[in-house]
Amino acid sequence: YVITARAKGLAEKKVLYGHVFRNAMLIVIAGFPAVFVGVFFGGSLIIETIFSLDGLGRLAFEATVARDYPVMFGTLFVFGIIGLVVGLISDLMYVWIDPRIDFETRET
């Protein structure tokens, strides 16, 4: 894409934003939800432990240590919902970043 765009005489800025970043951002967005939920849980646990805060990460950790299953399932549910919402947003961002991707016109 880049060689062809440069051969057509496009400016470097247009090549970079129109061809390189658009294709590279799809890979970043595809891996973002899984990484986000893991970092969100681990980061919140570390920050809450360091600063002695009460939050969802510490609640989940203490519930796991104490084997408090209803609280464990509740925090797992909340983190799962957050992961699903972030995954939905990333799927919608696909179409916004690259209009060539269309989820509705699929042939089976």
C-alpha cells in the first residue's frame, strides 16, 4: 500500500495516516479488550493495596482468599461485563477506523 501510495505522489503525511496507521490500528484494537481487563484488575489491585483504598480489585482478592464465593462471582461478573462492553466498543471502532470492514454484509 505504501509503495503504491508514494508512487501515486501522495504526501508522506497522507500516506502515514491514510494507509499505515489505519491498517496498524486494527491490530491494536483487536488485542485491546483482553489486555485492558487484565491490566484493569491487576492495576486496581496494586493501587488499592499500595494506597490502602477499598475497591473492586481488593474486594475480589480478599473474597478469593476468604473463599467468599458470592462476592467472587459478583466481581467476576462486573469484570466480565466491563470486558464485554470494551470488546463491543472495539468491534464498533473497526468500522469507524476502516470503513471497508462491514459486519452486516456477510455471506454464509
